[in-house]
Amino acid sequence: MGLFGLYSLKDRLAIEINNERIIVEKKSIDTFCYRRERSDEIIESKIFTANSATELSVTPLRPIHLHQQIARHVMVCINPSFSLPPRSEVSLTLTVPIEVGVLASVVETSDHLLDFFSISKPKYALYGPPESGFICRFHNSDLNNSAGSMPYAEATAFVRFENPTSSWVSVHRIVMDAYMFDLYLKDDIVYLEDTKVIIDDEKTAQVLLNNKPPMPGLQEAPIVSDALKRFRLGLLERTGLGVKDRFLMEYGY
Amino acid sequence: MEWYEYSIPGVQFTVIQLIIALLVIAVGVVIGRMVSLSARRVFTTAMSDHSSYLLQRIVNYFVIIVAVLAALSYLHVDFTGALLAGGFLGIIIGFATQSVVANFISGFFLQIEKPFAIGNSIKVMDSDIQGVVTAINVFSTTLCSFDGVNTRIPNEKLFTSKILNYSKHVARKVIMNVGISYKEDVAKAIDILKKKLNENPLILSEPEPLIYLDDLGDYSLNLSIHIWAPSATWFTLKTQVVQQVKEALDLAGVEIPFVQRVMWRDNL
């Protein structure tokens, strides 16, 4: 059985994800104690109240909650980098970082994010110059890694690279706005939405998140406490600009 | 003169004219409020809250003044005397309020140039004041210094001063030096430091940390460490790095020498 999903609140509930141990204990009829431990050290502890309809949900999250004031973008460094011939395209499998969220969830109402954490240790990088660049969550991704993504730490991203220019290009990295990520789920394997990278010229490329699953049969992971994406999608639809989220990589790729 | 006619020196008007003039002023007040609110709404995204409020008030007063002048003009009020008196009064008020006006104008240009915003950490070089900007007002700007003291700086002073803005860029560099003993392996020490610094999530992976032998000092080989950090966490990182460097070198048994002098005595 997968670890992502809904759990009913009992007298005691324990979930172990890699080195993180989530424990929920009933304190009174409607009060629960949430605790997250790592190597017997308590990392997070809080009390919450719940009714009979409340469940605990463990779900993949976009990598925007840790160090929230620092970074909203993700930089994926591709190892090894690859070259793309003129007027060609290629589909590659990469990985992007994710976080794990624990939510108190009541059916058909809003969820409450109790806790979040990252299985992989976060690192950050600067994309562009300090005066106008972006601080990004840094992630190294193997190119077409046969072992797949690291469970609960990474999502698999199927990315189509298109080079409509008349010259060869070398691609070392892609940068995306993590607020715009849609994550999909099947058997605890997390997938990033359908993604396309279009090379504009020797320094500029566009990263398009197409707001649809990369393959059929996937379940969408919930977007937690963020109306921004829904608002933006609605705006894109209403204005007829197309249902795509676009990030312009203007400082090289 | 009929009952409905009135006069004050130099001006003669009827009740109807007076009512119309008052109506013009009333309409001016209403229009002023509507136009100023619209202006604030239009510029609310482009300007800070405070600037848009200032704009609203300026537009409001401007429309009201125009309405009052139009009403007086309708009543055939002669402005010659008022203008002459106003001219003298203006000169006197101008001298008296020179610094107030200078601060107001500087505040206006600070809003346009935007060398800092609310929440930015800045240092005013001329007066050696530093802190976080908490308010940008019409005549002055307020900082909360890093030791928690509220400081009011006149806008004119700010406008003519050199200002360091620590928050303007998304990333900042931390530079520190550490000395190791002459007997130590420099490459090994650099490797140890790189590994340790790489463990800190707040140190940016790109641009990569740069560590190099900077100087052959009197008592030590001086290593220079250059690392980049997000501006938002620069100070936190700066406080962590020195300790981490010391711990890493201690753990690896790399000696950080203190100043020592070898004295020789001639054996007479």
C-alpha cells in the first residue's frame, strides 16, 4: 500500500516516510496531537481539533513551502547536459523536487496544512544576475534515469525539448515557476504535468507547463492553500491566452 | 439695489448667482472625491499604498481649488488684489517653509526614483543610520534600526545622501577570511571547507562557493571564502558560516594559528 493517501484518525496513527516518522495521538474526544520525528528527535509538534469527518491526508506538494520567503522557482540541472540539433525535438525524462504535506482534511471543505517537509535536503541557486535574477530551489537530475524518481522526494517529469532554430544548442538546465506546478499521482509515484521547453535563441528558452497530466490514468494531487494557480488559470482561460503557464528563461539554459 | 442683490467691495451678485457659485463648489467637491478615488484605484497596483493615498489627496484638493476659482470667477471677483497679497504672502511663507517644501519635493522624487521600498534594509551613509524602512511619508521616512530604535529621517536628507540598499538584489555575497597554519595542506583545507559549506542549504550552489589561498601572512596562510546567499537570509547565514568554518577545521584537525612571535636570545 502506498503512503500517499487518506488516513482515518484513530487513537494512534504512525506513518513512516524514509527517515520521517509521523505520529498522531488522540488526546481527548476531539483533540489530537500531531508529531513528526527524525532519528528520535521531535521536529514538529502541534495540537489540532477534529470532528468525526476529519481525516489525515499525506500528499505530494509543490516545492514552495520550505524557505518560502526565499524561492518560488526550481532550477533543474541536467546531468549530463545534452546537445540538440537544429529543427529537432526530443522527449526526455527528468526529475523535479517535491515536498510532502500532511493535511487535516474534511470532505468537500478546504484542507488545512498541518506540516510539510522535504525528504531530499534543499539547496538553492541563483538564476541570472543578482539584481534581476531568481533564487531557485536547486535540483540535480540525471538524464533518462532508468531507476526513476526517488520516492517521496522527486517527481518524474516528461519534458519535450524543441529546437526550432537553425543552430545546435546545448541544454544544461531548465528553470520553472514552482507555484505553477501541477502534480499527478499513481501508486505513490509522482509526476509533473506535461512540460515543454522551446528554444528561442542561443540564450533564451520558454518553459511551458501545459496544465494537463503527462499520461492518462493519473490522479491530480491537491493544490494546498493556494488560490493563485486557480485564479491564473481562470484568467488565462477567460482571456483566451491558452491554458499554459510560461516561464521565460532569459539568462541561458 | 433689489432685495435679491448683494454686494461686497468690488463685487455685486444676485442670490441666484450665489446659489450657482455654491453649487459649482459642491459639484467640485463631489467630482474631486470621485476623480481622486478613481485615480487611486487606477494607480493602486503601480504605486505603494502611501503614494496612491498622497495622489488621491493632491487630485482632490486640485479639483476643489479649480471649482472654488471657477465659482469666484462666476461672481466676477477681482483677483488682482488677492494675487498681489498672495505674492507677498507666498514669499514670506516660502522662506518660512523652505525645508518643509524641500522635504515634500524630495519625498515626491523618492517615490519616483524608488531607491528603496518599505521592508528594505538600508544604510544612510551620510548620517551612518541603518535599519529596515517602515514608512515613507510625505516629509520624512521612518526606519527601525537593527537594534529596534525608531528613526525619522527627513526626505531631503535621504534624497541627497548616499544610500546602501541591502535588500534590492535577490542575492548577496558573504566574504570571510580564515588563517591556517603553514604546516597544513591548503588543498585539503579548501576541500574540507567546501564540503562543510555545501551542507548549508542557505549557501547558493550557483554561483559556486569560491575558496582560495589569498595571502601568505606573517603567521598563517590566509584563505578567502566567497559565498552567495539569498538577501533575505544573508545575515542568518553570515552568523552561521564563521562557526561552521571553525567547527569544520577543528574537526579535521586543521590548526587555526594565533599570533605568535618567536624570540631569540643571543647566548653571550
